[in-house]
Amino acid sequence: MSKVKTAIIGPGNIGSDMMYKILRSDSLELEMVAGVVESEGIERAKGLGIKTSIKSADDILKNKDIKIVFDATSAKPATENAPLFREAGLVVIDTTPAEVGKFVVPCVNLKDIQDEPNFNLITCGGQATIPIIYALSRVAEVRYAEIIAGVASKSAGLGTRHNIDEFTQTTAKAIVQIGGAKKGKAINIFNPAEPPIIMTNTIMADIVNPDEKELRESVEAIVMDVQKYVPGYQLRVPPIVEDGRVTTTVQVEGAGDFLPKYSGNLDIMTAAAVAVGEYLAKNVF
Amino acid sequence: MDKKLIRLIDTTLRDGAHAVKHQYTAEQIKKIAGGLDKAKIDYIEVCHGEGLAGDSLVYGRPAITDEEMISAAASAIENSKLTVLLVPGLSTSKDIEMAKNNGAKAIRVCTLCTEVNISLQHVKIAKDLGLEVFGFMMMIHILPVKDLVEYAKLFESYGIDYLNLADSAGSLLPDQVKDRIGAVVNAVDVPVDFHAHNNLGLAIGNSLAALDAGASMLDGTCRGLGAGSGNTQIEVLAGVLKKAGYEANVDFYKLMDVAEDIVQPIIPRPQVIDNAGLMIGYAGIYSSFLLHVYEASKKFNLDPREIIVELGNRKMVGGQEDLIIDVAYQLTKAK
């Protein structure tokens, strides 16, 4: 099987990390890295022998071999470029909060929406916790679920910080839409400790007649599913049931491809994006 | 030196809510807010103890919603400014609109002192809605003075009207308060407010130190209710200010009456400094962790102090109450 050709638009930290992940892929090939100015990320891509462009989406659109675009820009350009890519028949996997495409969590709903033209990776807190909420809701009725996502201050860029309102609301929305909880809440914490903390997330849920063993087995199974694309995903505290309330904690250590290992929050976004691309390469293209 | 007018922010109905596990009723809120208004408190803060949208499994389910709390208070307040606390990452722009629509006049946008830049979006939204905006910096003990000053200036650059500095762990000594407040007062143009916790028994003393260093606003609560070992006891503060010759709008006698006749009868236990509270101040841990530490210590059969020390080792910050369970679970596993 020949590899499916892809491009990255937005060669910042997220884009650079995806670059290394795609270069390792057995089903994806990185054809081009595009930005809007000469930058460190563009230099990095050149150094790795990848075609580059600083004309935003233009050269990607002109290239007839590219099938999938990984968008790691920011909400505004991602929203503007989405219709152009769509018209050109390109599938977009979007790590920005643009919310043009369908929310996707690879181990939860990718199969059901595989023919979509645009996939949105929600938020890092969402990628890290929605699999667990889904694991709870597939075996019990989840009346309410909340997540507390704790990340190292150093791993949260200005884009996230200046759009924290959307970040909080989008995660809550996806807890319901994709996780399957009746109601959802997201809480985001930035911790400045040195050395930086590894991303740690707690999921708390209000569940009808919780069966601790059943919940635990379902959660342990989904953790293994996530580990297929995020090897550093660990169950730290298995589901503990108390008064109809379930508490469980997961930790996400990054692969350290380009970004430091503590920033599992960024790694889980890039890893999930590449996992979506690989699935499409194997099942759709 | 002329002593300027000191304005008071009463947070019995916000930070104080921790002491009643967020169980204030609308009736109680009306009585307390009405009493504080008559006692000429300048700002009355009302919402979930953890901030707007704090209603959660991790921080505690309140008896009534933020909206019900705010509108109950609004119905009883004539002159004081009804204030709410917003925590970016927890509360959202929807909460700001809700608070404003229900009568809030001021908002305190609250971040850990190192994370000021997560407040930009909400400061702008609140200003655009016409609210008075306080920048509220938590855990000011964790930063060296010069770094604290830089973050304070950054907050000021976002267009806030006032700047609050909070010793959220109640771990600063009076000289340390003076150094921090003095340096910030010299660096910013907006009035500076100080929020103390009483874990080391220094809330009143530290508040005086803050005034000495140039603060012109102080936080407090009736009977000192609040997270950890509580806040500055505001009726005591009113007496102390009077005795020290500071000018303030507050009516000392009426405020004492609110504390004794309205607040005292509804609190489950007096606010004291117990050993775990003392440890929180000593180790510099976020005060709101206290009651959650007690629950976890019972559930996992651990000494609360063990949990507190480990939380300190892991440098957990405000909002990370969820990891108290993780700490307790790992401590139990290690045994």
C-alpha cells in the first residue's frame, strides 16, 4: 500500500510535533509544510527534506497529490481555509478551536464519522478525558460528568490563554456530545511548578447505580485503546465509587517527539490528529 | 501622614461559603447582604466559594445556584456594590452576563499570580459590560517580589480598575506582606486591595501591614469565615481601623450586629485555627484544600498533615482539589 500524502499548515510547536509523528508513520507521508512567514518551523521542515511554502494554503491547494491537511494554525485562519480545502476535496484534521468540523476522539467516534471532510480535535482536556467519560457512559447512565485538566503552565501557549473561554465551553460541550454524559463541565488549571507537572486529569461523574467493577473494566479497556496512539496515557487512580459518584484520574506523558514529555496535553492533540489521519489512510483512501 | 479612606470588601457570601460547604440559602443571603449593606460595606461579594460556576463535584455542590445567590443578594442591597468572583478556566463569559443581568456591579477576575495572562479575555468582556473590574492575584507568597510586580503590571495593562493581592495560603508574615504590597503599590496606579487568610493567626496584623505599605482596600468576612482557617474577621477589622485612626465608610456597631445576630447563628462550627489549617499556612498550601483534606484523610485513614505535606511537595495550586484524592490514594498504596 502506498502512503497517503499529507500537508501540515501552521509550523509552530503543534505543527512541528506532528511533523515528527507523520515522518514515523507507516501510512502517511508528509508532502509539504506550509506557513505564512519564514520561521523556525519552516527551516526545520526544510532541514528534514520536506517541501515548504510560506503562502498559507495556496501551494497545498495547487499540489494534486495531497489528500489530508493537518491544520495547526489558529481558529481564524483555520476557519478561513476550511472552505478552500473542502472545495479542493482535501480532508482537514484540525487541531485549532475553529470548530468547523465534527468533534472527533479517535477511540470513541472516528469510525462513525469517517467520511466527514473536516475533523476537529476539540481541546487537549477533551482528548484526554472524553475517552473515560465514554467508557463510563457505555456501561452506565452518566447524569453529569466534569473534568479537571491540570497542565504545566509552560505547556499552555498564549493562543490557549487568550481564548480560555472557548476552551472551557468547547470541552464541556464535547463531554456531552461525544462522551455521552447528560451534562458536562470542564475545569482547566495551569500549574507553574518547576520541574513542570505532567498533564493530570480527574474525571468525576454522577452515575445511576454505579457498579465499580464494571466501570473499572470499561475504563481499563479504553485506556488501552488510547495507549495505541498515546503510549504515555496512564490510569493513575482507577474509578472509585462513593455515593453514586465516580472519581478517576489519568495522567498523560508526551512522547517527547518535539515537545517536552511533560506536555502530554499537546502530545495527545498531535497524536490523536495523526491517529485520525492514519485511520483514514487505511480505511477511507 | 494623612490616613486615606479605606474601602472594605466583604466576602462572607463567597469565600465564607467554604465554611458552610456552600450551603447558604436565599433567605440567609438576603439577611446577611441586607445587613452588610446597612453597615455601609463598600463591596459585597456573592457566589460559589470557588468562584462563579464553582458548582461541581470537586469543589462542592451548593444549596442554590449562583444566579439564585446573586439575585437574592441584589434584592437586599441598596448602596453597596454587589460583586462576584470569576475564575478563568472554570467560569465563562456566560457567567459574567448572568451576574450582570442579576445585579452585579463589580467582578473580581481571579488567577494564580503567575497565570495573569489567562484573564485578558474576561477582563475585556466584563469591562465592555460596564462592570468595575478587580484583577485578583492568588497565592502571592509563591513569587519573589520583583516577579510579583511584573505580573501586577501586566494585570494593570489589561485595563482593571483595582488590583487585589491574596495571601491565599495564609502563609505570609507581616514584613513579607509589607514588601509585596509596598512594591506593587509603587509600581501600579490602580488602588491595591489585600485579601488575607488566618492560617497563622495573622490576618488582622497582615491587613494592617498591607495598609501601612499603601493598600487602600481590604477583604474580610463576618466571624472570619472562609477557606482554610478563614479570612480577616471583618467586624474586628472595622474596630481596629477605627482605633488606628483610619477612615472608612463602615458602621462598626452595625457590622458587629450582622456578625453576631445573623451570621453567628447559621454557622455549623466556629472558625478556628485547627492543626491542619495551621499546617496549610505553615506549608503554604491553598486554603480551600482544608475541608477536602479532612474528607480524604477519613476515607483513606490517613493523618491530614501527611496529605498536606505531600500536596506541598507536589506544588499543587488553587483549583487542584481533585488531586487530593490522587495524593491520598498514592500514599495509601505506598503503605
